[in-house]
Amino acid sequence: MNAEKVLIVEDEENERTGLAELVSSWGYKAETARDGVEGLSKVAQWSPAIVVTDLKMPRMGGIELLGHLAEQSQAMAVILVTAQGTIDSAVQAMRMGAYDYITKPIDTNRLRTMLQNASTLVGTRAELETARRKLRDSGSLGQLRGSSRKMQEIFRLIELVAPSTASVLITGASGTGKELVARTIHQLSSRRDRPFVPINCAAIPETLIESEIFGHEKGAFTGALERRTGCFELAEGGTILLDEIGEMPVGTQAKLLRVLEDRKLRRLGSKVETAVDVRVLAATNKVPEEAVASGQLRSDLYYRLNVFNIHMPPLREHKEDLPELVQLLLSEMSAKHSRKVAAVSEAVMHQFNNYSWPGNVRELRNTIERAIIVCDSGMIETKHLPPGFGQPPLRAASNDPDAVRLGVGTTVGEAEKMLILKTLQSTNNNKTKAAEILGISLKTLHNKLKEYGSAAADSASEKEEA
């Protein structure tokens, strides 16, 4: 398949001819077809790398053409040309495997960028095949590990969506590896040589988040002493990850939606719109439908981001992956701390298998890192695990002031809240130390306290050790 071959499928003769001439002027070899039926025939004869097709045509439209190409395992990039009123159909086409869509009247600069990125897919496919072989042999994809059925399905979804430009919403509890999924999607896309910019929407004050994402001009507001480039512009040509999207202020969500639809942004204080070519990935530890119902997440933004969904399961649901994850983390942490720890004992692995891992893979990482630091041999034993590892707080003595007492009927959510607030109290409101004891990240602790909105959480000191 020649990466320079582009097939134009359009029923309007003038538009078809004009597009072919334009594409040819950019150095591509262009062929044309009057509708999807003729387009299928040209694909079989000519084997183009890219198909640019109108959405609505007689005999066979763009969606149906895409379906036939998918059935035939034709792996070329398909770009849909659509009118403004049929964008929903184009989004559906991306779920079916289309590379991207562009609205009429066509922005020629954007089309040229699309063709350049789509051409790169030829090389990306070879890398994907190498990744697939690695996956089959060792149960890995990028930095992700797992041979379980759940992880294999996630790998399949990543391979499917990575070469496209579709937005992806990554869901799952804290610590399950949502950012790793986003990084792997970026690494397996044609944008892998461009920036990957993650931004945590929960960690930025509401008054600054708009400036952080979109940038601002000098003098846009008090304290804006110079122009600032936002994360979207920093990610130009690459990928941006909007982590904890449910924590983004609703007003900022509206502006983000416009950027997603128009591919243009306006810095705070600017009168000029700037075109951006950025793939948007989003992640949340909330149930998106519940966030929409509660008003935390705009429904129109949710549907725009949720072109493709990947849900990361909690570690307790795929414990068969524990041996691979443990071995990976042993290697990483031994190198990080200049130790030679090659294994964990059978007793430790037994405890790992019988533990529920509420902090998921992040808690496993923290546990192994601590054990490697205190380990005095080449193998991690139970004595190297955190004190009380795997023991529920219910075992504490009834007269212990630090005990967490739970009555029958206490929900898991209520128990978690009591444990977090009690631990925070026992550390004199030192959040960093509390997070370490709980086996969760500082970001997760902040998110939980924000979620509770309780007086105890609000009065927590901001004292955090470096």
C-alpha cells in the first residue's frame, strides 16, 4: 500500500475534481470515485492508503463505504467530509474506525494536516503489529501489563482506537492506570513524536484553570504580567489528557466543547482565534452518567468526549495479573533505588492474592517500593511489608483512640470516609503522611476530601512534607 495514494469519493463533480487537484498539488497521487460503490471498486484496484469520502451520496454513502472497508479488513485511513448538521453521523463513523472527519466548507490547512498525519499511519501499523506480537508473547502493551481477559480486551481497544484521532474517555477508580492508557494511545498513534501534555483538572484552582488550559494575553487579568501559552497550544500536533474531567468548572467545560467542535481557541484577553491540532483524551474516576445527572459534567461535552470509552477495572477484578505486575514493579523500583531485589516470597504473594487492593495498582507500586527500600536481602519477605498490611482496622482494640469502629449496615463508601478522616486526624492533618499510610496518592486524597466536603476535611491543614 502506497502512503501517498489518496482516493476522493464525492458525488458532486466540481467538488470531486477540485479536491483531487488540491490533493495532487500537495504531492499525493489522487484518484476519484463518484460514490461508495465506485469507491469500493477503486479501493480493490488501486489500494490507496487514505480515502476521503463525502458522508451523503447516492447508491452508497460514506458510512456504508466505511462499513464495507472494515469488513474487508481494509486498513487505510478514512476521512469523512460532512456538513455541519451531520456531525453526529461523523462521530458515529469514528466509533466504527474512521480516522477523522472534516466539515464543509473544507478548511484546506486542516485537511492537509490530516493527510500528513494519516500518511504516517503506514509506519504506525508496522509498530502496532510489533506491539501485538509482544502482547501475545508477554502480555504487555507499552507500559501496561496483564494477560487476564480484562486486560487483553483493554489492549484490543487501545490498538483499535490509537491510530485514529477519536476522543477517548478513560474511566476507572483511582490508581487503576488511566494515565498509562492515555500515554499508550499516544505512543501508538501518528502523533507519538509530538507532545503528550497531561493536565489534572482537580489540582488547579478554579480561578486559574481556564488560563492553564487555553492561555492568556498580558494584562488579561490582575497578575497577568506576560502572555502565557496554554496546554492546548503546548500540545500542538500531539495529545492532551484532561485528567479528572469531572472536576473542571462547568463554564470552562463550555469553552472546551467549542474548541473540540471548531478546533480553534481564544486565549483569555485575546480577540484572535488560534487554530489547534490536538487530540483530546479525558479521564475520570467518577461514573460519567452520574456526573452528568448531578450537573458536574455537561452532557454535550460528555457525548463529544465519549466517542470511544475504555474502562480500567480495579486490581481486585484481575488478580491473575499480579505476578506480572509484581515482577515489573520489582524491576522498576530496584533500578530506581539501586537495589538488587529480584522476587517476593511465597508468603508475600499469598498475602497479595488475599488482599483487596483498594488503592489498585498505585497501592501495589507504593507497597513494593517501600518493601524494596527496607529489604535487606534479594527477596521481599512479609517483614518488609507495611505494618498491619492487609489487616482491616476492625481488629483494633475497642479502647484504642485510633480505632475505626464500623457498625453492621455501614456502607463501603461510609467506611472509606471514616478511615480517611480518622487517618488524617491521627497524622495531625499531615496529608502527605496520611496518603502514605492509606496507600493512595496525594491527588486521590485531595479528591476524596473535596468529594466529602465535610468540616473535618475542610479544616485539614495544608501541611505536606516534601
